[in-house]
Amino acid sequence: MLYHFLYPLAKELTFFNIFGYITFRAIIAFVIAFIFCIFAFPPFIRKMKAIKAAQIIRDDGPQTHLAKVGTPTMGGLIIIFGMLISLLICGNFANFYVIVMIFCTIGFALIGFLDDYLKISRKSSDGLHAKFKLISQILMATVITIFIYLIIGKDNNPGDIHIPFFKDLHINISWFYIPFGVFFITAFSNAVNLTDGLDGLAGGMLVAVTVCLGLLCYITGHKDMAEYLYIKFIPLSGELLVYCFAMIGGLCGFLWYNTNPAEIFMGDTGSLSFGGIIATIAMMIKQELLLVIMAGVFVAETFSVIIQVLHYKRTGKRFFKMAPLHHHFELKGWPESKVITRFWIVSALCALLALGSLKIR
């Protein structure tokens, strides 16, 4: 909100005009979130260790993971606090895109926090009941999708789904966009949650996806760039660049302590929230299918679980050594660090492919 006090001062002192630039505020948002996380995580880690708020480690997975017993969780809380603090300083709260994103972030974070809290208090992997957790996610996704469809999208053909790699090819599914959006947000929320199983894995891939989304937000909100790249121009959506960079800053600060060997885990507080965030942003800039490409590793991780379950029910045998997919490669003998690095590389390539599709148009 500091933006609302500083930018008007530009009438008296031109220096403050710099706060009117989205790119400048995005960079400052990144720095603030990053620095906050760098300094906030050490005391948070000590506190979580003191109260024994540790991640429950599966004993049926790779045996190397048993060394992680006792590692604290709920790191997503600090990332989200860092994001919100940076937005209070750099964000434009008169922009309804930002308001929706804050609602999305806090809503999904609360679901994840309750799940994490129950796991810690019960000293068990059983958190929220699966049905209650899913229903909560669906309700959050429904509210967000309806708002996007009725308010944000009313002047932008809200039922349109744009097809990647084509200049002006889109499908209008009318009000069916609402159930589509609910499924889309819920699916990505769970996709990131499923992927968050190795040190730094989900966090690193989220950085690649969010950088790509941030650039798309800026282009979408810039009339000349949008027209040049045949992207639908959506006024005011460029402000989401500030939100994306606040998230990237928080994630980078988290990765400082989450890379192998991890000192803190993200927990459902973070993973459920960040999955919902990237899906919501993609919907607001009308790049839903492009997100499927740029977040291809998250999608593959989710499909690996679906394939494993369906194949086991049909044949009584496992298709993968273990699902999600990253555990399959671990059990094939890949060291954890190699799995993480290779997944990061593939995720970066997916993000570059998504950006490259703009020029292919």
C-alpha cells in the first residue's frame, strides 16, 4: 500500500514517478520478499524444531528419505508472509487482479495450514480427510472462477479458451468455463502438492513457471506488445507481474534453506496455495492451455499417479516403481540431487517452449 502514498508525490517531486512503473515495483517486490525470507527462516526453523513440528516421512518410499525425519515443515507460511509484506509496499491494491490473488493465496494457504497442523498434532500422515480437503479446494476454486467469469472477464469474452501456437484460435465454452475453471484450479493445486516430495523440487519448478507467467502478465497488460504477439490485451493485468515477482522472491528465499539437504519443507500450506496461484493467474490472462505446457512437469507428475492407480486396479501390478514420477526415478537408482536437477531443467525447457509459442504464432 506504500505505493498509494508514494506515487501521488510524483506531482511534487518527479523522482517518485518511478513507483508508477510496474517493472520497478516488481523488482523491489522480489528483493523485499527474498530478504524477508532469508532472515525469517532461521528463527522459524529453530522454533518449529523446538515444538517438533516435523514433516511425516513415508516409510514405504526410498530409504534415503528416512534421513529427513525431524525436518520441520510449514515453510509455506514464511513465503506467503514475505509475499504479502512485499505487496503491502509495492502492490497496487486498487487493482482487482491483485485482490483476487490475495484471496486465492490466503484461502488455499488456510486449507494447507489446517492439513499440516493436523498431521503435526497427530504425528501422522493423516491430515484433513481427503473428501473435506477436496471439497474445500473446490469451494475456493468455485468462488475464484465465478469472480473471474462474471467480473474480470465480462469485457474479455470470459468463456474463451485460447489455443497455443495459433494467432487467433479460441474456443468459447460459455458458462461451461465455470466448471472448467474449478477443475483447472483444483487440479493444479493438487499437482504442485503431489510434486512437493524432494528437496527443492517443487520450489525450483515453481520459479521457472512463475517467471514465465510474470512475463506473460506484463505482455498481456501492455497494448502494443500484446497486439504484436497476437495476445489478447487485458487492461490492468500487467500489475500481476508485481505479484509474480513477490512470489519468486519468496520462493528463492525458501530455496536457500530447502535445497538438498533441506532444513525446512514447504508443506501443504505452500504447495496447495502456489498451485492455486499459478492456475488463477493463467485464467486471468486467458492462457490456461499454455500453463499446461509451461507446467508440463507438474502435469506429468499428476498423470503418473493417475496411471499408477488405474493400472494397479486393472492388473494388480504397478506401472511405475512408485508414484509420483520423481520417486520412480529415485527407485531406479538416480540420486535425489540428479532427479531434482533434471526435473528443473525439463521444467525450464517447458517454460521456454511456452514463451517460444508466442513467436510461432
